Amino acid sequence: MNLGSINWLAVVVCVVVSMIIGSTWFSEKVFFPMWWQAIGKSKSDTPGMSAGGDMVKTFGLTILASFVQAIFMSLFITAMGSTTLVSGALAGFLLWLGFVAPSSLTNKVFAGQLKAWVLEAGNHLVTYVLFGAILGAWR
């Protein structure tokens, strides 16, 4: 693992892209209402408060998670030899397919929230493919 191989500016761009994708994907006009219902919440429940936290904590942890994902995606992209936008995007897809989709599916199936998984996995798919494209192309 060579931390010197990480393009830190590309990682920061990935975090920003992740926040844009997530805020669009889960906006009130796109998938938020379906997702909120799929996780068993009612209209009277307050987003970001379900774990006893507040929105600052929710977004802080979301940004931290995105940052960690982008760092490790960069390391995997390097290890996989992906040096183009297309090969990076493919690597992102394969990482999503092999790790993110199945592990999150298991959690949601046992929780009886398959519809929520489809919405969440779709968001992660777009994010991982774009992370891979950015990190693969920006060497």
C-alpha cells in the first residue's frame, strides 16, 4: 500500500462529487420520499435524527465515509493498474459489484428493506463508477 500513489486533490474532488450525487439522489424531488418510506419512516420523522444525532453529525460522518472510500478506491485503482477514465470506471463498478452491493444487500434483506437497498445501491453504483473514472483518469 503506497499512500504516495494517492492523488489527494482527486480524492477531495471525489468527496465533493459524492456529496453532489447523494444530495441529488436523495433529494425531495428524486428518491428521498420512496427511500424514507422504504426504511420505515413516516413523514413526521426528522431526517438525520434517527440515530439520536443531528444534521452536523450526519453530514460529518457522511463526508468522513466518502473520504475513506475515495482513499481506498484510489489505492485499489492503482493496484488494479487502472490508468484511464474507462478502466477506472470499470474498476469502480467491479468494486461496487463485489463488495458494496452484496454486503449491503445482506443487511437490507434481513431488515426486510429490499426496496431501500435498490435505492441505496443505485446511489453507491453511480458514486463508485464516478470515483473510479475520476481516480483512473487523474493519474
